[in-house]
Amino acid sequence: MLLRQFIKNSSNPPLTPPKEGKLPPFGRVGVGQTSNFKTMKKELNIIGKSHQKLDGKERVSGKAVYGHDIELPNMLHGSILRAKYPCAEIISIDTSKALTLEGVECIITANDVDVNNIGYKRDHPILKKGTVNCNRDEIAAVAAQTKEIADKAIQLIEVKYKIKEGVYDPFEALKETAPRINEFGKGAEQFGNKNVAEYFHYEHGNLAEQKAKSKVIVKKRYELPRVTHACMATSNITAEFNNFDGRLTLWSSTQVPFLYQRDIAHALKMEPSKIRVIQPIIGGGFGSKLDMHPFEPICVLLAKKSGKPVQILYSREEEFLASPTRQPMVIDLTTGCDENGKFTFREVEIIKDNGAYTSWGATTPFVMMQSYSSLYQVPACKFDSHAVYTNNPFAGSFRGYGNPQATFSIESNIDLMAEELGMDKREIRLINANYKGEITGQGLHFKTCGAIPALKTVIEKSNYDKIMAAPNTGRYKRGVGLGSMLHVGGGAKIYRSDGCGTTLKLDDYGYLTIVTGSNEIGQGSETVLAMIAMEELGIPKEKIKVINTDTDVKPWDVGVHASRTSFVAGNSLLGAIKLIKEKLNNKASQLLNVKTNEWEYKDGSMLFNGQEIKLDKVAREMHFASPHELCTVNYFYEPPSRFQDKDFKGDVSGNYAFASQAIEVEVDTVTGNVQVLNVHVSQDVGRVLNPIGLQGQMEGGLATGIGYALTEEMIYEKGILKNPSFHGYKMLTSTDMPDVHFYPIETYDEAGPYGSKGAGEAPLIPTAAAIANAVSNALGVRFYSLPITAEKVLRALSEKKLETRNSKQETNKI
Amino acid sequence: MIITFKINGEIKTQEIKSSLLLIDLIRDVLRLKGTKPGCLEGECGACSVIVNGAAINSCMYLAINVDGKEVTTIEGLGNNENPLHQVQEKMLENGAVQCGFCTSGMVMTTKAYSDKCIAEGITPTREEVKKSLEGNLCRCTGYAKIIDAAEAVYKK
């Protein structure tokens, strides 16, 4: 279908969901199994059964090599001097004392290097001169024989500053009187305000008409905090530059190696193909490694200048100070519904604290607008988002990519509308939920959709009725809250290609090497790829190798983001398997003198009509007999998604994931502490590929989501981080984790491998929303900002008491 | 100064600075890289090793204090015949490993705790198992599968 037709269709979305059948049964829920996709039809032996992590033994035995474990001959250690003040002019930098320290090999400042600005808007100098704009700004870097010497040398660099008054509130930065924060920002020309880094506008439907139809209109402001990924391995890089041929090798924990290669090349004015990116085992990503950060080209500059390999490892404090964060933002959301509870419109204005520079994080509205336009049926939507420069550290991308923030506001407003209308909070969601076949106002086409089954499942499984009916007096108050989400499930066409390449090699001994463009960042993608090869080619796990860590070897892929890896890399592998099977089928038919393409692949053999031949024999015959071919194939998969048009309309993903969560909490009204008791999560994953891996994604995502809701916040005062440690920044521990009850919904989407959809980001997206709704349900007080800390709960309770007392007094007077 | 200690079954005598941390002795001097530096401030537990039967944060422990003691790191588990210890097997079976950076610490903490429980003839409750892992942070798994694995150690 043409893009134009999508948009035309989308202007009048059907507003009533088809009738749903009974509540789905416990366990996996199959919906709409009408697909004729051939891989879905056949009986599967491997897919759908739990498989251990492919390289799990290395990881569990301490043998896996992370960036921190790399040692090269003559390797130096780098350290970075960062700004002392978040907003200042640099008067002078004196490195002379530091250079005399024994063991120091070289020092660089902005004056020593010829480089380009980096970042999505190219507004970020790798090393700063003239002005510093935030507390993490890189002023100078040292390479020395040990990390201790490098750190000591940093202390000896003397920088004179003229301190300036910074701007730490994006609303202040928008004022005409505010100073221009980023000298490279093009806000004045592009968006009519010097401190606007990026702006997104989206709309569909007739807003005025829908407002007029509305019985209830709720307008609220939501404030979302700055949180960080807190990967267990801190940021790291090792760089080796070869002077003879100008080639650079990087051991980097990037999650987008090919974009990274291009970014490093641009920053350092190099040819991309001269840069080899090797990914050691990555100790957590979650989106933090989507951008290239200044420390990475800085490490290369040190390696080039010293002529020796250089390694930079962040300390934990530096990780908190200088690695990315989720976007903090203020969301003004107005929503309406008619007298029956049918949604009429959403109007949203967002001010995001961009920080001093612009990263991929500034593009999160691309995801957020999908939720505002298309999570539930929305006849009209208007969305505006400004990312505003401040002297705070810059925000990056983080699992969920803006969606947890959007979903928190949407789901809170839904509860408020239901309360005002006197409608059941389950019913208002069910009558507005998305459905199969829907083309939303934005042009997203839900060819399969598990939204309603997911909602019904968590409502039933959570004992929603029972919890609501229970008496709620005394110190501990219980509540239950609902939250749903929509996210891309089949990649996202935002770069020129959203594809992934695969090379397959079957060797003379029947071992299969899968060379994939995709990356393993702990999420289990290589295990799923091995499972697909086991399923299709009948090769045992022990004979499968996955090569995925070297840009000189592996074919192109856009990277780990948008929950896309199993979808895109899985489809790419299936395409390559089809090609290698054609080769093997032809050869086996020739060898056994049969005419067929119907070979069965089982236990390392090919079978047809009672005849059997070993896979390795076929490969050897291909290799050693005329016409002498190797059993290798290449395939590149590009998803069937489309670019959105200039108005952000179009079917941007191969398919879409839906999920609902029902979360039960208990609030201690004396301490203000919120305890999450039970999480019921149901998610449309298309089809379960590796149950144990999927469940792990659910639990891990939920833990981050619960932290976002209740405990995690980077506390900044005038651009300075006050809690840069695990002691001050409260992640969940083992004792905080509630029981997770997971019910996957299988909708068998044609676009995904075996009908599957991307799943990794979804579990944390509706969590804060559901928890906030549950706390509100427990206490009768609503929270419009995260995290919902004990302090906030107690303050809200005392304000409520005061209000009640005052209103009683008012009544008495009358 | 010179210290003598047993590490992973082997007796070693080593000259060290008195300020050397145990994690640096293990990773930088002995080059046993399986012990992970997660925070170097005693908060995350990734660097947990076992000293005389107790799991400790090796980043908060001076190397001189292992003089005359027995240290076990992740490399000390398993042997040629059985390369993985039961705790490691359970971690794998239960899907407790994602990125794996916290895993060494989780394994060592679980081993020390389960050795103690088994020696005392105790089967801990799930809550007690959770409590035993409270000092080890993980960002990938949400702990559930790690707790499952640590509980599975007691199941025959």
C-alpha cells in the first residue's frame, strides 16, 4: 500500500473494536492464528522451548572478556579532566606541571587537535575550549603508564575559569533574556528560539470537533526525573592506531558498531573503512551505547599522539557524572472522552531538558508521538515537543526511548477521566483499546494486535476485583493499577536502512558459522539465532558458532535499538538459511540422484523418502568435487516498514508490540514506603522464541521500571550531581523485587521470524504508569511526578489530611 | 611487604604495597580477570570473592589482610573434570545470566552462603536467599532468575 493511501485511510480510523471472545486461558494466549507464513505452519522442535545462553558458560565462569579485561602490549591508561563548573569561560589551561610527572606520556586539549563536532546535531565539541556548558565537559586528557599516574596528572592540570551563572531550568532557557547556551545550536534559525535544540510537531484528526464532543476533559502536568542506565560495567574503550597504514582498531562496547564507525570517522576526519570496531563482551547497554561519546574519540587522539594503545575505563563516579541519562521532561497533557468513555482527543506539549549538547535522545519524541497518537484509539491528536538546551548534562537514549514518560502521562490521564466520568478503569481501557486491522491516525497498521487479550489477561490474573473490594483501612493500604503500552515490534525505519546482513558458512565437518551484523549486549540475541539455525538446519547447538563482534568481518546492521534484534537478525538469518538450503538441496539431490526440493534437515543429516545423507558429506562434496564451491551464502534483510512522511505519518515498523501490566502495591502510611507486591504482565510478543530468555527480559525490564517509578533519581543542584554513587542512587536490590507473573500473548505476526515481535523494551514502559495508578488507588492521592518516594507519599498524605480538615471546617461554618 | 596466602588452592608468596586492594592483587598482579570491578566502593558486589569461607567485596579489603588466609575467586570453582560448580550450573539452567558482569559476584556470594547453609544443615527460605544476595546489584535480570538459581542449589 502506498504511503499516501495509508494517510488517507488513517484520517478516519474505525473507532469500535471487533467483539472479543472469552477471556484467554492461562499461560500462552494464541490469537488470530490465520497466517499462512510457512515457518509458522510446521511443527517446531527448538523454537518455543527454553535454551540456555549460547556463551553462558564463559560468562558464568569469569572467562568472558569485557572491555575492562583487555590488556595490549605497551598499553597506556587514559584519564579525562572535566569541568569544575557547569557554566564558565575557560581563561587558561596549563598542563606543564602534569607533563613533568613521571609516567605521563602525553596530554591533549582542544588546542592540540583537529576534529569535528560530534552528536546528532553536531553541536558537541569533543574537547572544550572557550566555554564549558556542563559539569561533564571534557577539558583535557592524559595518557600515562598507569591509571593512577593518569589520574594524578589530571589533578596537576591548572585551569582558570571565569564562572558564569548557568541556566538549569528549560523554561528559564526559553526566555528571551536567557543567554545562548550552545554556540553551535541552530535554534534561532530553525525553531525561533536560540535555546531550542530540536522540535517535533505531529497532528491528526479534527481537534476542535473532538473537543466539542468531549464530556470530560482532563488537563495535567507531569514531571519526569533524570535517571541513568547504571550498567554494571562502566564505560570503556581501548584504542590502537597503526601509524604505518593509518588504521585504527577499537575495542568498544558500542551497541551500534556501524553507525559508530561512521561517527568516529567523522569526528576524527578519517575514512570509516580504516576503523575496525571490535566489541568485547558488553556489560550492559540499555541504550546508553547508542551515541558515540567524547571519551571515545579522545582515547583515539591519545593513542595517535602517544603512538601506543590507550585504554580509558570510567570509575563508577565518572559513570554517574558522564554517561547518558534518560530525558527529564515536563509533559502537559490534555485528553478528552465522550459520555460513553470513548476517547476523543489528546493534546500534548512537552518541554525536554536537552542538557548542554544534543544526542540521539533528542529524537525520543519520534517514539512518544506514536504512543500519544496510537496507544488506544484516538480520533484527534496534536503533539508538540521542544528539546531545550540547559547547563545540565545531556540526556541520551534509554530502553523505552521516551515511551515510559509518555505512557505515564497517558495512563494517569485515563484513570483521571474514568474517575471524573464515574466509569470503571478497566472498561474505559477495554472500549478504547487497539485491535487487529486498525490503521491508526498516524498510519501505524496493526496487522496483528494483542492489546485487548493482554488487558483482559492482567485484569483477570491480578484479581483486580478482589483487591478493589477488599477493605482498605489501617496503616497499610493496598491498591492495584493498570497500564498498557504500544511500541515498535519490527524495527523502526529511521535510518536509511533498518536492515541486517547474515553470512552463513557450513564447513567440511558440518559445523555452521553464523556471521551476523547484529550485536549481543547480554539480551540473548545470539542464542535465538543459534536456535533458528538448529530448528531449520537440524544442526546441534554444539556445532553452531555465532560471529558478531567485528566490523571488518560481519555484514552491516544498524545496531541494537528499537527492540529490533531478534526480529531483524532472525529474518535475515531465515533468508540466508533459505539460500543455503537451496545449495544443499541441489547438491544432495545430485549426489543421491533424486529430483526434489523437499529435503528434511534432522540431526546433522538431510532426509528424503527414506534416503539419508550427512550434511558434512554434502558440504565436502560441494567443496572437493567439481565445480568446487564453498557452502557459504550472504543475505541482507530489509524490513517491509516504510519511512514516515514529513508529517511523521506512515507504517514505520514491521509490526507492533502491545502489553498491559496490572500492579499491586502496598503503601505504609506511616513511613510512606511503597512496596510492589505483585506484577502481572501480559505482552503481545507475536510468538515466544526462547521462553527463558523472554522471561528474563520481562523481569529485568520491570526492575528498571519499578526503580523509575519509586526509587531512582539523579539529584542535580545547579548543574552538579549530588548522588554519583550506588549509595546515593537507589537501584532495586534482590529484596525489593516483587513476584512477576508473565503471560505472553501469541498473535503470530507474518512479518516476524516465526511470527514474533520485538520484546525487549516493552516490559519497563507501562510499569511506572501502573504503579502510579496503583498508589493512587491505594491512597486516593495522585502523583504527577516520579519517582514516588516515601517523602512524596508522606507529604501528599499530610496535604490530603489538611485538605480534609479544612473542608470539614468549611462545612461546619456553613 | 610480603604476604603468603592460598588462592584457588595454590599457595602464593607475594611482595605487595600495604595500600594494595585485594581486587587489584587479584586482577592486576595475579591477572585473574574474572573478578569484576563494578564500583570500587563496596556497593555493587561484582568483585565478591571468598576469603576463609565468607564472601567479601574485594574492592573494600586490603590485600595484606589475606596473609595466611585462603582466597577463592571465580577461577577457583570447578576443575578439569567438572568445569562448572553446581552454583554456576544452576545459574545457567535458570537463565540467571544476561550481560554477565555481575555474575562472578553473584556466584561467589551464593557459593559462600550455600556452603554455610549446607554445612549447618539449613535450607534457607526464599526470603533468606534474597537477603543473602542483597549486596549484589544487577541491572539486566531483575534478580528473579538469580534468586531461582540460588534456591535451586538446595534442591536435589
